[in-house]
Amino acid sequence: MHDHKSAGAVLLMDVLGTGKKPVFDSTKKKLHVSANRSSGISGSAVLTATRRPTVTTSRCTLMGKHYKAKDANYMGTYASPNGGQISARSILAGQLTLPRSGSASFDIITLRRA
């Protein structure tokens, strides 16, 4: 599960139809995500970091403006409520549903004007 956004967190995790903006609790190192059923994806999960993040920095240009990017990659676990795990329908594979819990990885990327 990876994400990219300026000054905050966004869940990509191949779930582009998230209904609400993911919420990152920096104190508890937890990322709360909920999908939007109208996008064909449903469910929710809490991703919890189990170790300190690996942090990398780089420079990038976005729409002609220069930024310094800081990427904090967290490894951990995820858990969904009973009956509320993330699920989507695929034309090729049919209904796809994640297990209620498992391993996870997520990134918090912060962009600062360079």
C-alpha cells in the first residue's frame, strides 16, 4: 500500500475511490481509511506501523514549482472490522475481498517548497 500527496496522507493501495480522506494519527502511527461504495469499492481498515519508518528525501518539480519531498515508509499490519473488509469487483477476477487482517506498508509523503 503506497500513497503520494503533499503535506498529508493519501491512500492509493489500488483503491482510488476512497470516499473520505485517510486520517493519519502521527502519535499512534495509525492510518484510518474508508472506501466509497459508490466507486465500486467498499470497506475500511486501520493500518498500524510496527516499526520506525524508513525516511528518504528527494527533490521534485510539480507544475513548474520545485519541492523537497520527504517520504516516510511504514511497515506494519492492517485490520478491518468484521464484515467490513475492503472489497471490490473486477471484470477479470470477480469479487475481490481482502482478509480482515494482514501485513501492510504505507507512505506519508510531505512536500515543502524548495
